[in-house]
Amino acid sequence: MSYTITQVAEKMNLTAYTLRYYEKEGLLPFVKRTESGIRRFTDSDLDWLSLICCLKGTGMSVKNIKEYIDLSMQGDETLQQRLQIFIKQRENVLMQIEELQKHLAKVNCKIKCYSEACAACTTSKAQ
């Protein structure tokens, strides 16, 4: 099955502008075009896009995503390099999670403090 850029944008919850940007940056070298230049995305292209969105969501830069895609396009001789990219990204994600957990603990502390303060105000007003 093939999809237009509009269909893909809707399906992937992206904008057509974002898809064009990804293509311009070399993240979509596999997307084919019709003779008239219209992009036609396949299910395989959507799988790639899903991975790109995942990597972006973990904070990977467009430059590093492009490096990964370029290596993938070269074939199996780059498997070890691609593995290292994912190992490094996993480390980055784990550090982000740890940092977010610290932030969450602080937010939870503030919620507790404000909840107690609100309860104390309510109790003192009732007396």
C-alpha cells in the first residue's frame, strides 16, 4: 500500500512540513516519488518514520539519526556501528529517566506540602 504525504502526516501525527524537513535533512532517502514528483510512502517507510519519531522522542539529534540511517543504507557491514548507536542512546534515555524521576520527586514533595497547607487552612477556617 502507498500513502501520500498528507495521509502519512495524519497517520503519524506529524505535519507535512516536518516530513519535508526530515526528507531535506536526509532522514527519508528511501521514500520514492512518482514521475510527477509526488512522494509515495510505503508501509516500510512508515516503520522507518516510526523509528525516527522514537529516536527524536528520546532526544537524539537529527544529525545522529541521519548517521544511523546512512549506516543502515550501507547494509550489514555497519551492524556493529548501529548497535553502538543504540547502546549509547539507551544510556542517554536512562539518564533522562533518572533526571525526570528526581524532578518528579520534587514535584511530589511540593504537592504534599501544598496539600497539607490547604488542609490546615481548611481546618483552621472551620474552627
